Amino acid sequence: MIEEFVFDDSEERRRNRQNGTGWIEVIVGSMFSGKSEELIRRLNRARIARQKVQVFKPRIDERYSVEHIASHSGHRHESVAVATSDELMAAIEDGTQVVGIDEGQFFDPGLVQVANDLAGSGKRVIIAGLDQDYRGLPFEPMPQLLCIAEFITKTHAICVRCGNTANYSQRTQGSENRVEVGAADKYEARCRRCFVPHIDSSSI
């Protein structure tokens, strides 16, 4: 389920585009909440509008494809894998109007300045990512991006334990490293009541 806590901004977006003003949109939520699917939907609409679109993903994330961003439900969009925010910025082509970035939490802190610079140059920047890590703590640089974004979308999954609205990504196996790429093999969507903040095999 996708819930967008913003006003009807279609007229404002058209006016901003006419004035050459860029902006930042951030899509956040837990795993399995539809973040990448919503990102892909917006990118496809931009392409239908014949806007020049570039899409990026962190090189570390090769779960489904090296050359695509992909949702857990199977939707895909062509993308370029980059290792750093500087590499992303260097890959921006002349005439690009929309920049999509998936798995923003895997990028370095420089992504905040890159997003600001791109928006300042008149581009629409759409970034999707986890707002919390497996411990339930803010997952940088997403909190900083939320602070500078004009538009924010919070997505939710369904708790696999009780069926309530899920806002957390429960790691069920793996290391205690903060960054641990995985899908249903390592993570579950959990609500606040069912979420266990730390790895504890006896409690999950």
C-alpha cells in the first residue's frame, strides 16, 4: 500500500517546470513496501511525457539485475550502477530533466549535496530508499534527504506476523553489519509490535 502525505501538487509542478525550477522527491519506507515500484512508476510517466531520464543505483546492489533497478514484485527500469555520489554526478548528461536514484541508503553522504546541486540546476530528482536500518535507526543519508526534499512519500508494507501496517525491516539472518544486501531470504516486513530491534535468533 502506498500512502502519499502531500497535497495535490500537479499544478505547482507544472509551474515549477515552466520556470525552470528543479526539486527533490524522496520515497521512503521499509523493505517490501513498494518504494522501487513507485519510483519506477514515476520514471515511466516522465518518459511518456518525453522527458530525458537518467536512472542510477548503487553498485553494491546486484540482487535482481546489474543494469536495472527492480522492485520485489518484478517491475524493472534500466539504470546505471555507480559506486559513489561523485561518480553519479559525473555521469549526468546534458539535457537530462529527471534523475532517478534507487536504494539511496547505500550511497555516501555526498548524495545530499548531489541532489541539491541537481535540483538547483533545474532537474527533478527522485530518490527511493530505506529510512531505517535493520535496528530501526535512521539510515543515512536518507534522513538528510528528507530534510531538503520538497515532496515526501512514505510507503508501508504488511507485517508478515500479524498483518498490521509494517514500518520496519526485520533482519532474520546474516551478519550484524549495517549494510547487508538481501531480500526475502534475509528480511521480513514487521510492524512496531512484532519488530525485534536487534538480531536474536531466539526471539525472531
